[in-house]
Amino acid sequence: MCHYRFSQKGVFLMEKSIHLAIASVPFQQWEEPYKETEAFHRGTIFPNLDKPFFVTEDPLEKKKECSCSSLEENSADAMLRQIQKAGFFCDDLRLYLDTHPEDQQALSMFKEVLKQKKTLMKDFALSHYPLTVACIADIYDENPNSNCYCWKEGPIPWDRVCD
């Protein structure tokens, strides 16, 4: 048993040494990730990290029941959903690469998904409105004579256009 006290100078003291526990986290290994849509719905691209947290039903089964046809009717919403999926996939790969920077398979996939996301955002900017300042640059690259400052063309972020 340890007795804790403060010295006259206010320093915390333990009268008996104790052994502190050290947590151990297994090192994640590369595995074939989920496809974009499934990863987006599951919240991870890695099947080994897809752990249930007090869930009594499969969230994908619930998604299958949900009719999201209205989302697909609007091309802007469908494109935004693709950008969200690519962005999510990119973020999860980036987190993996933070701890596995030498993994060439993951790096190759990261480059591919990053390129896909950039293309999706450029296509969206050209057909609808820019999502970032970099997207405005893409518009000017496509049309150098453009006099449009089109940042205000899209909805403001808190309008929750694509839920």
C-alpha cells in the first residue's frame, strides 16, 4: 500500500514505490481495405479495425433499408458524396501512413486516392461551384480569361446541403 502526501514545499511524495502499468497496443499490419462506399459507412477502411461498440445491429443493413435515391437524383449531391468518400478514404490512409511511412502499398494507394479526390473536386468546381480556394485555381486553369470570382456561387457550409 502506498501513502501519498505533500511535502512542506507542496511537492507530491509517495512513501512506497509502485509499479505503473504500461499499455500495449498491437502494431497494425497492412490488409486489403474495404471499398470506398463500405469504408465510408463502417467508419474505417481497415476490416481489422472495424470493431463493434455496443451495436446490436449491423449499420450496413440499416443503410440498405434506407432509400437514398433522392441523393442520386441530384448530380451535385452525388458528386459531393463521392468527394466525401474519397476524402474519408484519404484521411484513413494518411493516419495509417503516419505510423507506417515505409509501407509502399499504402503509399501507392494514398497517391491514387489523392489524385482521384483532386479530380473529383476539380470536376465539381467546373460543373457546379468551387469547394476550396484551390478549386478556384482549377477553374482559372481551365479558363484563364475568366473574370468570375465564383467563391460565393455555392451554398454556405452551414446550409447542410448534402447530409
